Amino acid sequence: MAIYRLLQHCTLGPKEISCITEAYEEALHILCVKDRDDPLTEMIAKKIIKIAQTGIKDPAQISAMAIKQLEIR
């Protein structure tokens, strides 16, 4: 899965990784993306990581912002 591969070599702590993965899973659920090999999953993962790096800690907010910024739906 895209998010886990991207986070594999990061220096984030467990709380940050948990927040990011929760936001990622939520975004995939909202968008009804079931195929984890879909190229869309990597786009979503990268956007979620980028948003989380701004300091936002709420997974629901990160997820919503990623979906909005990617103009998906």
C-alpha cells in the first residue's frame, strides 16, 4: 500500500504515523477506493503526508483537505 511504503523510511514518531495512516484509510473509505494498487492511492498518500507535515494533527481534517485539494469526488 502506498502510504506504508512512503512512511517506511521517514523519521516521524508513532503518533504522527498513526494520524497519517488513519487519515489515509479514511480518505480511501470516503472515496470508495478498494484497489490498493490503484495509482490514485499513491496520489492520496503523498497529499496526506504533505498536509500532515504542516502540523495538522486531526486525521479527519487531513483526509478532508486531501480530498478537496486533489479535487476528487
